[in-house]
Amino acid sequence: MFYRENGQFKSSYRADLALFPIAQDRWAMLALAAIAFVGAPLLASDYAFRAVLIPFLILALAAIGLNVLVGYCGQISLGTGAFMAVGAYAAYNLQVRIEGMPLLLSLLGGGVAAAVLGVMFGIPSLRIRGLYLAVATLAAQFFVDWFTNRVAWVTHDSSSGSVSVQTLRILGHSFDTPAQRYLLCLALVIVFGLLAKNLVRGAIGREWMAMRDMDVAAAVIGIRPVYAKLTAFAVSSFIVGVAGALWGFVHLGAWEPAAFGIDKSFQLLFMIIIGGLGSIAGSFFGAAFIVLLPLLLNGIPRWLGLSMSTATSSHLEHMIFGALIVFFLIVEPHGLARLWSTARQKLRVWPFPH
Amino acid sequence: MGFFLETLFGGLMVGMLYALVALGFVLIFKASGVFNFAQGAMVLFAALAMARFSEWLPRWFGFDSPVLANIGAFVLAALCMIVVAWLVERLALRHLVNQPGITLLMATLGIGNVLDGAGQLIFGSAAYKIDVGMPKEPLIVLDKVFDGGLLLNTEDMYSALAAAALVTLLTLFFQKTSTGRALRAVADDHQAAQSIGIPLGRIWVIVWSVGGLVALVAGVIWGSKLGVQYSISLVALKAFPVVILGGLTSVPGAILGGLIIGVGEKMSEIYIGGHLGGGIENWFAYVLALAVLLIRPQGLFGDKIIDRV
């Protein structure tokens, strides 16, 4: 009733290609941006920033990156944690070793380093497919784990193996409070989100999707597999690398290699599967789900007034988390993004569904 | 030369154990097309069940024969794994027929989470031990040929023998029984098997049970070597390169892959690792598997991947 496009006519090709063709969507997005930029900093507590909003934004960014590779190009990767680690450590080294290096350039440099590694580990994808490739990408994970643990140069010869970043300054403005850090992440996430959204709508995105649907057929109609697959790896790892650098610099502050272990890779894969493969909005849904679920599960026994040992509750949390994942995969294998689009479709035709 | 042979034997025996875990993957992948990331959790669950039942049974029934306790615990743990297999089929797999591989893979990760939690909730999360009476003292052979002889770990040797016996049994089961024939039919073609009256659901329960039993044997062997604790589920990560090296669908591939990875790991650690700062065995196996896959994308013995447009 309220959500329909009757009377909204397009009179130019530009309007036809708009990101949000329906006016209500545009208003909703603007309202969402206003809430995110103005409402949240005014209302949210420091705890909410640290435990919910900042991790959500950064993981959503990483999920977008992974979605480009898995959801759009169809190459399953289990090495996302490694690319995050490379982004974080490269940015750290740029920051520490070069005097007066601007923070934003370091973050982007982390992305570039991750992209280079991504292309290197993407080369086997030209020959190896499917589950074989998925397992082969674990090679990147374990190699980077080992590299960051053993090679002292990476951690700037710190004795404990952990590194830390004290101050975040951009153009003389320092980001100290959680709210400021949140705004920094938000700005970056929006920039990269729009970038990714437009990439996947463009020619290159269509090439990726053709590769995903059937690579032999795509090659037959003239899409170069080498170019399509390697650009997907490069773009994906770049975004994941920037997210990794943010995760280290903004969320953790001080970290060691274990922060980017194989668990992180699986967590990100969960996000895009639950959120929806091949959907930018899905990456946000998935990240929100995976960030909020453990917090909820943690809180439930407290709200119900049950007392149980931490070990028991952590095992229960594990079980419920796993069961919910299986449940979601069964009821909606296409992820939350599909639920969202179904709901929108229902709204458009309501109250006359035929 | 003596040292080289010792390393070689050590690698072969570890490789046999990797093969045992990899076998669980291959069996389940062949019959249901599911790449079972929960195999590690199944090993942990089975090992925990075995360890705790062998501790509880004597207390419940008031006997103190370790042999009886171990046999009883093994049977009970096997029953547990069958129940797990049945639940997995009933609650998850049945509803996920015809989904793409990655969805199934994620579902098994979820199942793995549930099993991790359930196992530690039911059986406790401390470190336990399994004692099935394997001899511990090392064996020295060929001391006439080499200076000082070859030092062999008898425990490893018995484990490798047990693994070999299990593989033989499984091969017989697959080749000689009618259930085995049905399993092979399902592995070849789900639809064709269904159309000649093979009940797919029951076959999946059977194959997950067999996977569970293999996990149990692997759990008992690894558990008696390293003790039973959460880290035992990470053994599965060692088995991944084995599976892709040998080919996802090949039982002989899993065994040969295990041996290659086992030997390769030990050799690389000793002969290359020193130059790189050590600890390279974690990723060396993967890089080795990757190198082989670049030449043969379907692994050493996997079914050839045919593209149809």
C-alpha cells in the first residue's frame, strides 16, 4: 500500500540505472544513513560501540569482500582470515616503518598487500575447482598463520609476537572515542559498500557471475577466465584486507596472529551464507546475525535468572549456534537477503496479492 | 641412512593415522556428496564417549576388568555414533537434499558445532585418557645392519596395524556385502540407485554410521596417543590435504594420500624446516597437496571431472 512504485516514471536511462529505483527505498536509505551518522553517535553507549557496532561494521565489510569472491564469482575460499591478517600486518608495518605515513594510506596499503597475496593464491583456481579449491585455500590460511607467527620482521621484532597501534590520526584529527572510531568505520564501509555494489552491477560483475554459473560456458562466449577469476580474487582480497586492517587498528588495537585464525574464516563464510550469497545487503544481514547471536545467547541465561557455569553455558552456546545455523540453512538456503526481498515483494502487492 | 629410514617409518605410521581420519571424509563424501567438516567433531565426540564410558562402566556395574570396560565402552560409543548418524540424517540431511555443495558444507560446520558442544556438555571438557593397553616401549630392529639399529615406536606400529585392519574390513564390506553394493550404487548415482529401490535415507544413516565408527577408531587411536581433549578435533585439519591429494571419492587415494602426507610432513620438517625456522608441517601438507592438484585437479585417484556445457 505504502510501498509501491505506481506513478514513479523514469524518463532517462540514468534514472533506469539508479541504485535504488524506487523512491521509498531512497528515502529509507537516507533515513538509515541519518540514523547511522547522527542517531547512533548520540544514543549508543560506549559498550554498544565497542561490542556491537564497530565489529558489525568491520565484519560486514569483510563479508562484502568475501561475497564478491564466493557469492559473485563462485570460488569458495576458506582463507579469508589469512587475507585479513595480511591486511592488518601490512598496514601495521607501513604505519610503523614509514615516518608520517597517513593512516588512510596505510589501510589502503594493507588492502593492496592482501590483493597481491589473493592473486597469488587465486592462480590455482584456474585449474582447481569446487571443494578441491576450498580446501586448497586453507593453504593460504595456514601459511599466513605460520608466517606471522615465525617471521619476526612482520611484527616489527616485538618480543611477545603481539603488535599494537596507539593513535589513529587522519589529517591531524585523532580518533580516540569509540563514537569517532565508529564514524570512521561507517564512512569506510559506506564507500566500499557502494564501490562493491557498483562493481557487481557493472560489466566485470556480470563476468564474475557468468564464471560462477558455468565457467566453461562463460569462456565459450568470450569471457577470459584468467581475467575474471583473478580480478575477483584481487577485489575480494583488497576489501577483506582493508577490513582486516580496520579490525586490527580500530577494533582490537593490539593483536596477535591468533586473532585472524581459521575460526575467523569460517565465521565470515557463515555470515555470507546466512546473509545470502551474491548479495551486498546480505553481507550486512549476515554480519549482524553472527555478531548479535552470541551476545543474545550469552544474555539469555542472565535474563532468565538461571545460574550455570561458564563452561556449560559456552558449550550450550556452541550447540545452539550450530543448531540455528543448520536450521537457517534448511528453512532459507538463500539467506536472509532472500527473506528480505520476499518481504519487499509481498509489501509491494499488498493488499491485493494477485 | 638409519636416521632417514626412521623418519620414513615414522612418517608412514603417522600417515596411516591421517588416512584413517581421511577415510571418514571419503566414505561420507562418496555416498552423500557432503564434504563433512564435522568429521573432527565426530572424532572428538567418539573419543570422549569412549574415554568416559570406560571410566564410568566399572563404577556403574562394580567390576574392575579393564578389558571388559574397554569393550563395553567401545560398544556404547559405537552406539552413540550410530544415534548421531541417525539424528544427522533425520534432522539435517533429509531437508537439505539437492542443495549446492557449499550449503551442505556449512551445514556440517553447524553440525560440528553442535557435536562439539554436546560432547563436552555430556562427557565433560577436561582432558581424559584412553588406555586400551597398547605397548609403549620402543622397539629396536635391524641392529645388525645399521649402527645402533632402527628405533621404532611400537605404539605407532600397532595403531598403523589397526588402521590397516580397519581399511581391509571396510574394503570387504564395500565389495562383498549387499549393503556395500548398495552403498557403491548410491555413490555412483543417487537417482539411479533410488529408482531400483535402494532407500536413500537408510543408506545415508548407514554411511554416516560407518563414518562415525571410523571416527571412533581414529579417536581411540589418537586419544591413546595424545589424550582426549578438545584439540583432538583439530586432527581433521590434518586430514583435509590428505583427502584432496588422494581424490575426494577414492578410498585407496585416502590411504596413499595419508602415507604421502605423513612422510612428506616428517621429511620436510627435518630436512627443510630447519632453514625456515621450524613449524612448517602445518602448511607444508597443504602446499604439497596444492602442487599435486595443479597437475591433477581431481587428486591422484579422484573421478575425472568432466565439464558439460
